[in-house]
Amino acid sequence: MSRQSVTVRVPAKVNVQLAVGGPRPDGFHGLANVFLAVGLYDEVTATAAGELRITCSGPDAGQVPLDRSNLAARAALALAERHGRGADVHLHIDKDIPVAGGMAGGSADAAGALVACDALWGTETPRDELMEICAELGSDVPFSLVGGAALGTGRGERLAPIEVGGTFHWVFAAADGGLSTPAVYREFDRLCEAAGRTVPEPEASPVLLDALRAGDPKALADAVSNDLQPAALSLFPSLADTLRAGSEAGALAALVSGSGPTTAYLAASAESAREIADALRASGTCRTVRTTTAPAPGAHPTDAPDRSSAP
Ligand code: C5P
């Protein structure tokens, strides 16, 4: 059954472990990437239109490209091509995830556009085919579809779901400016080369997976790691001040989210998260601060139950 308009909600992510290997012949890096979906969402609304059109609202809307370079537009075009039809759709993105922040905002919009267009067009694409299109669009897009928590291997697109035994409290501080993901990976390579370091095969940490399963924030805090953090700090040195402010305010762990420059703070409780957020705002070292919880469901129409547990 096709509809007039479909709205899909898609979460941001933080990487509680981002283990990065050496560069592969295709230019990507092998990863052991533990994704956790967090409760900051973009909403993508697909409405029938004469031709493909993108609009965007929200505090960072001015930074979002509205042409066919937008990952949501590419998702609509890829789905339309698969079904031999036109991508005659208006996609409106209501953006709450920081842009170019290392929280997979663009990937969320791509997954949202896919699910929204599939429902609008009544194309009923099987889940495994949607996952294939996601993987073609970007390394983080399959996880945006699935949500919850998952281990991503390969370039991050091959997912195995991870059980999470409780709710974790997080604070996110968006920085004044963005970082380009390829530039951060290039800096990672440069730093490894400069240090003469042989990069080991990336592997998921069993201790970290246990902490997620147990829903234990202290154990998780002791186990989080991000191999891209030195590279992000090298390109954006003032992030160190933000991380320090969050740690001093009682964060159990303070880390760069993915390729940055958003920074993430794991809190012991909702109350502690509020205190950390207040301290970060008062520090003057970041642009905006948000508190939220994890895990969050994957891409789902706002008028339907989520499918976060069905990878
Ligand atoms: O897959 P995605 O388009 O999100 O990747 C953006 C860029 O990040 C890639 O072009 C590459 O430079 C870098 N990247 C990488 N290894 C990965 C994922 C991304 O080098 N596993």
C-alpha cells in the first residue's frame, strides 16, 4: 500500500570502541567498531513530488547540502534505480544530530530516506536488500538502519548485533566546526607512520562487550577506546579542553565520538549527566551540549513500532 507522506526517525551513534587497522588497498581501513545508537534523532519525511527535492530544518540546517551530494538524495536515487522507477520525492530532513560531528548524522538521513521512500512507494524491499543499499551508501549507514548496539567489521558495514543489559546516560558536546572523516583517517595514517608503529589487526574488546551486556556504566567507562581520537585531537587541539571539562565534572569516561569533533561523556546517572552538561556549557569550550540515553532504536516510521532488534 502506498501513502501520501511517511516520516522516519533515525538515531545518532557513538562508537564505544573504534579499533582501526592499517589502510586497505581500496583506501578504507579495517575496523572493529562497536556502535551504540543514542537518543538524538533526525526525522526524514518523504512526500510524493514531481522531482527529487531536499529541504532541511533545525539548528545546523544551513550546513546541509540540498543537492544530489546529500546522502539522503543518493539513498532515494539508489532505491528508485533498484525498482526501475523515478525518484520523484520531496525529502524533508528535520535535523537534530550535529552536522559533520562524528555521530553519523548523514548516514542516519540516508537510512531514513531509504525506509521512508520504500514505504511511500510501496516497494516493500526485503530487509537484506535495504542493508545492501545501505552498505553501498557508506560504512555507517547499515548501523543507522539497525540501531541498538552492534559490532561492525570490514569497513564497519558488516554488523553483528550486541545485547545491551541496561540504559546508559550520555552527554554530547558539539564543537564549533566540523571534521572531515577522510582527513581524520589520513591523520591517523600519518601519526602511525611518524611513530613507526605497526598497526595491529583490529579486534573487539571482550571486556567491553561484557560491560554492554551487563549494562554496567563503570565497566564500560574503563573499556571504551577510540583509535581515531589522537588524530581528531591533532587536527582539532581545543577538544582536549572540552574533554578535560567533562572529566572534571564527573564523567566516567570522556572520548571523541567517532572521527569527531563531537565529544561524548558517559555518566553514572541521569543526575550526573545533567551536572556534566551544565559544567560543559559553563566551560565555554563547545557550541551546544545535549544529554540523552542509549541504546536507541534504529530507523523506524514514526507511526509504526521500531525494528531495532531485526538486523
Ligand atoms: O564509508 P564512508 O563514506 O562513510 O567513509 C568516508 C571516508 O572515511 C572514506 O572515504 C575513507 O576515507 C574513510 N573511512 C576509512 N575506513 C573506514 C571507513 C571510512 O578509511 N572503515
